[in-house]
Amino acid sequence: MNRARTLALTCLLFLVAACSPASQSTPELATAAGEPALAATSTATSLPATETLTPTPVPPTETPSPTPTITPIPTVESLKATVTADKLICRYGPGANYLYLIAFNKSTPIRLIGRAPGNNWVLIENGQQDCWANSEFIALKEEGDLKALIPMYPDGYKIPVSPYYGPTTVLNAKRNGSEIIVDWIEIIVSPGKYEDENMFPYIVEVWSCQNGEIVFDTIGSRVPFITFTDEPGCSEPSHGRVYIQEKHGYAGPAEIPWPEN
């Protein structure tokens, strides 16, 4: 009897233990070393939202403007023209302060055979002694351009040489900003060697920079010094020279040692 009760109690305890949650074991994952592996985390990692990039606008490529091509004017040996002034004075050099040679009456036909670069004076064919006149008082009789004439000064034409005087010597050439001051050794021209009372005994030829261009000018002086303007900004160098002038011709030239900017 006691044995039967003991067997029944044992069976009852076995059933209770089998139904208990603690008795249910969850199989563990094993690592290669035989140790239990960590359970996989089921919570998904939040990924950051993808950033939308706005492309930076690329400026349009500018097509460079083509550099204008300057078409050179074909040179000509001469141009036919006529005088428009009542009297056109023709001189030994390309400027108003050179010695007087001859005057042409209005409507006189003339032939132009050269020009002075840097100013508007042209060379007129005149027998044994060609001479220079201001083109403002000349009209072309045919189609053409005065700039097409061959440059003739200072290399293509020689002013007459004085048989009585020698050249001077430039002493100083100084710069004060755009102002050039030049002085030279005084040469006294005899009153008997003056063309007239208004003649300048010194002629200064200057190729100076004005508004970005080389301009040719002739300056008369009665004293052995002079002042003129030479601006910066020209691709060609400025230069100048001094002549002694008397009624038979010119002595020199004495080159001006040009001061630096």
C-alpha cells in the first residue's frame, strides 16, 4: 500500500516538473570554441536619410572675342593732289618752324611722294629740292589715303646741312613726371644768318608719347633749353634731337639722352 502511494506521488511530481516553464531550455548557438554565442539583435539600425545634393550651376563658357585684325594700308609711291589754301608754304622740314623754300598758289596741282609719321605733314615733289607742307591745306585728286604714302622722315629725307656751324651738345635731359627738361650748349647764330627776324636758331625734333601714341613735333627755341610733355603708355620708345638752324641749313643733330620714366 505504501509502495503504491509512493509510486503515485513520484509520478505526480514528474508531471509537475515537466509542465514548468523553467524546465523548457532554449538551445544556444555555439561558437567555434564551444562557447555560447550572443543572441542576434533583432532591432534594425536606423540609417540616415539620403541627402539630396543640389548641383552648383556651371556658368556658361564665354567665347573669347576675336582680336580685331588691322589690315595694313598698301603703300603707294605718290598721290596726285591740289592746293586748297590761298598760299601753301613748303618748307625744308616737316613742321612750321623749318626754313621756308617756296609757296604754291591755290589750285596748283602737286604730287605727294612721302609723309612724316607722327604728324600730318607730307613731302611734295619739287624738282631738285623736295619740300614739306601741311596736308590740312591739300586735297587729293584721286582716291587714296595719305597714310599709304611711304614714310620719309627722318630716314628717307635729309634736311640741308649748314656750311657755317657745327652741332651743339645736349648737357642734361631730366624728367619731372610727364615733363621733360632739356638744355644744351649755346651756339650763337649771327644775325646775318637769320632767314628773317622770326627764325628760331634752335629746332628740337621730338617723338613723344601722347595719349598712348607717338607724336612727332618740331619745337622752335631762341634759348638753349626747352620743356615739353612725354607721357607713359606707349609701346615704342620716345626720342628727340636738337638742330642749330640758320638760313643756309642745319647743324647737327645732337641726340637727346632720353630720361627713364
